[in-house]
Amino acid sequence: MTPVKIIALIFIVFVLVKLLVICIDPASWKSVIKKIYMKPIYTIVISLIAALVILRFLLQEMTIVQVFASMTFMMVLMRVQFAALGNEVIEI
């Protein structure tokens, strides 16, 4: 398995676990999220380390231009979500 396939597999497993937990007991997922974001410095450090590791693996198979193109695609998808919640985003 290539590093990109491993990253994709980890993502798929995470999404499936998240969906399963939300379908069974949505309140339990909220408690997980609260624990994760209760100490933002830990979340920031772990996320930055994960981003660097993932970027390293991506650069083994992609060029930096392809990585930025993928980021642009993700940014547009996130904008769709923010647009759907426009009033709430403006309040922030």
C-alpha cells in the first residue's frame, strides 16, 4: 500500500466510526468533541504534527502544485458549507 492509500484508509475508517457513533448516540460524539477542544494547545500541536506527516507522505507521490490544487478544492467545499450556514458565520 502506498502512503496516500494508507492516509485515505485512515480517513475512511475515521469517518465510518464517526458516522456509526453519531447514528447510535449523537450526544456521545459531542462529549468526544468537547474533550478534544477543551485544551486547544494540545489539539493545535497534534494537528500540526499530523499535517506535517501527511504533507511529507503526499510529497512522495505528488508535486507541491498538486497539493495546492487539492487544498483549493477543499477550500471551495468548505466555502459551500459556510455558505449554507451564512448567518451563523457572520455572527462569529
